[in-house]
Amino acid sequence: MAVAKQKSETRTKKSAPKDVTFKCRLCEKQKPISEMKIIKRFRPVIVICQDCEKGIQ
């Protein structure tokens, strides 16, 4: 029973998840996932940042 308690304690002590990022295909900068835009009018679809999307329109 002590082993099960130790395992549950180590699971709760995990570090906070790191920020998820992606690499923009146009400017090639690492950006947070919240700034990701998917452009579907091109084939194959491209994933770019908000800043580059403004330039495409």
C-alpha cells in the first residue's frame, strides 16, 4: 500500500506543461499555438502565424 501511495504522490508533483509552439512556414519563427492559423485555400493546407496571414490577404 505504501508503494501505491508513493506513485500517486509523484504523479501530482509533475512540473507544469511547457508552452506548445509551432514553426511558421513563412517566417520560420517559433510562435505559441494560440497564434496559429490554418490556410485552407491552398493545397496542401499551410499553417502560418497571425502576422503572416495578414500579409497573405
